[in-house]
Amino acid sequence: MKKLSLLALLALSITATPVFAQGPYVAADYGFYSAGDGALSVEFGALGVAAGYQINDFVGAELRASAGVHDDNINGINVGLNNYLGMQAVAFLPLDRDFSVYGTVGYGRLEAQASSGNIVATASESGVSYGLGFQVKSGALGLRLGYESLLDESGTSVEGLKITGLYSF
């Protein structure tokens, strides 16, 4: 009987162990995005950082900032991202101890720039952002790969793929 009680206690402690570390984390990412309005399409790269807090195995929140690092050139006009600022709720679906599917939804502000010679024009738009991807973690380190839509407003969409490195405290 003591062996059965010990096994039950061990099984209960294993199932009660958190899958992912809860608490604060920081992240750095690179995203490759495509922006378009149906008639015109541009591609650009962005480097970003994020600060987040994982509340439990299933829910977290993030503040994000990105800056453009690779612009597109269309007929002599350079077009690219100046910056992106956003806040997202993050939902996690743990598939095992080190691997999960994640989804994000939030709100962000994107500023883009077009330039040719001495002429520079900027435009900004705010709206809903969302994403979906996979996350793998090992100890304090993690890696995400996912799809992200930074903006889908006023007939303009900005979406792409992003790879993110994470460090949990």
C-alpha cells in the first residue's frame, strides 16, 4: 500500500510541474515581411526586441519594438519600415515539456518611409496585430518561428515570417 501511495504522489507531482517557466523574459527577433495594398507590394526586413511576462503555462503578455533593416527599391524609390511598436497577448498550447504552439493578438503602430533622393515621405497606421507559430524551450533559452500580421487596415496588409530568440529570467 505504501508503494502505491508513493507512486500516486510521484505521478501527481509530475503532472503538477509547470511546462514552461513562468515570469519575465526578453526576446530578440528578425522578421521578413511583405506589405501591399493589392496594386503594389514591397518586402522588407526588421530587427526587434520584446519584453514579456508569462503568467502561467497558457497565457503571457508582451511589449514589442522593431526597426527596419532592409528596404525594398521600386523604380528608384526606397520603401521600408521605420518602426513598429506593439503590445500583444500571447496564448500557449503546450504539446510537451519543451514544445508549444503559440498565438498572439494585440494592437500596434507601424511607421513606414519612402525616399528618393532628397524627397522623404512617411506614413503611419495603427491597428490589430496577430500571429501564430511554434516555440521550443530548453531551460532559460527559447526559440520561436512564426507567421505574424503587423497590420491589416485601410486596405494595406503587412505580414511575414519571424524568428525569435528568448531568454527567461
